[in-house]
Amino acid sequence: MLTKNIILLLLALCCLLPLHAAESATAVLDKAAAKIRASKSLSASYTITADGQSNSGTLTISGDRFTIVSPQISSWYDGRTQWTYSTHVGEVNITEPSPEELQQVNPFAIINSFKTHYRASMLKSAAGEKKIRLTATQAGSDIHSVDLTLSATTFCPTGIFLFFRFARHAVSHDVAASDWYDVSMCVFMDR
């Protein structure tokens, strides 16, 4: 009887360990989202790699608004409409992107929407960082999963790896942890 109770207790503990990891990932993401919301605006340099091509630029965010500036494009989003200027073509595209389209461009959209669109779990991490895998909860989501690396001290993203449902490639966003800085003088104008 005692052996049976010990086995049942061990089984119960084994079932609870993954729940603890998910809670830890959620707590880490909650801290990251809170830090982002507490900042008036943030800016960082980034490099995006996809299909063997790399592009670098600067991302500045304020609430749900952002700008992206790189040698290839300049993009502005006011919370509803996105304007994207292509230097190669010399024209502007104007869209009202879906939340999922925003997640492909702005890593903060992923962090801020993780509770409604993703299931979070901790991954093994190097010292000084926290790695989290976000798996889409909706089967039809274009972004199948996201591997997110955060600085363990600042909770700012240092790497984001997007895995798409139908694509054979992934998109990697790399940001040096030291590149994030508050931009208190940055003001995004209302329409």
C-alpha cells in the first residue's frame, strides 16, 4: 500500500513539472510585457535573416505604434494603418495589417499577445538569458511557433526566431541586449 502511494505521488509530481515550466515562461513574458508597456518608447538596432539574406535597421516603438528604418525600407504604423516605403521601387504601400501580420514585423506584438495566441514553455538557456518557445494555439495560424530569447536582466528581446506554417524557412530577428534604450523624447503623433 505504501509503495502504491509513493508511485502515485511520483506520477502526480511528474505531471505537475511541465505546468510549473509553463507558469515560469508566462511569468517571464509577463515581466517583459510589463517592461515594454512601462516605457514611453523604446528603440533598438536589429538584423533580420531570412532565406540566407540579412537586413539591418532600427525599430522604435511607442505603445502599439512603431517605425522601422533600414536601407531597404522605411515603415510607420500608427496603431491602425501601416505605410511602407521601398527604396528599391520608390513607392509607398499603405495597408491595415492584421494582428498576425504585425507579429511578423514587430516582435513586441508577439510578446504582448502571447496569452491569447500562444502556449509558452521554457527552453534551456545560456547564462544571462531566458529562452521561451511560443506555440500557436490556433491550428490555422501562419506563425506556427516562436523561439524568443530575452535578456535575463532587462527582459528585452535579444533574439526572435519565427517558424511559419507553410514555409520551409524561418525568420530570425537578432538584437544585441545592449542596443535597447528608452527614447523618452520620441513622440508618435495621433492622426
